[in-house]
Amino acid sequence: MVSDYPRSLAFWTGPLGFTAAFTGPGQKFACQTRPEGAQVMIYERDGDWETVLLDPPFRRGRIIKIYVADVDVVRQAQTALNWPLCVDLHEKWRDLRSRLGSQREFLVQDADGYLLMVVQGSAKGPCRRQTDGLRGVTCGTQPSCRVYRIRRP
């Protein structure tokens, strides 16, 4: 839910690059999409759908993660509007259990305080092989992962 439909619509369709898939101008809602498949629906507060007291910021600890093809383009659009970033663009490596993965990301808040993580793809690091003490065991996620021998001491 948003507090100012026109302002939120401009934010989502402007620097974040979403386009309206369908709108309900009379009810002040819009379902929006990005070419990569991300979707978001904004709806101006009107008393319906409010199950708890909503005080700004509305996020209540949530982060909305949006995958984009080119994070630099979205960040430049944010900068052009002088919209403040919570965390500037950086590369982040994370443990994905069977391997490491990286993504380029930045965080920004919309007008209602929702925290958005804008992310570009991921690169994958080396496979993490586990052993049973006698022979290697593949992680099974990549064709390049092979069983390998470990010599016992």
C-alpha cells in the first residue's frame, strides 16, 4: 500500500523502469512489470486491506528484491532524480550452500519507506565439494563437478 499513488507510480515507472501492465485509476492501483519478469502492485490506502495500524514507514522489516538486467541503468536513473540510496551499488558474495554466488546490488527506499534491493544477476563461484573421508562427493549442481579421490593419511 502506498500513501500517494501518483508519486509512487512515478517512482516505480521512472527510475525503477517498471511499466504498467494494468491500472485501476478510479481505485488508484497499478500492476507493473519489468522485462526480466519482476512484478509489483501498488495500491493507495483507502481503509480496505489494512489488517494492522499502518504508520510510515510501511515496510515493517521487509525488503523487496527486484532482479534487473542492468543494475547500472537503474542506479543512474535514481541518481538523476537525486533520490537517496540507502546502500550504494556494490558487489556482494553470498554462501548458496553448494557454491558461492555474487550479485551487484543497491538499496533504496520508496516514498512510503519500503526498502528495495535492486539486483543484477549472479556469478557463481567454485563448487563446494563435500567428502566422506574416502572419496569425493559431488555437489550435483554443475556438470563440471566430478567425483574425485582423496588419499587417506
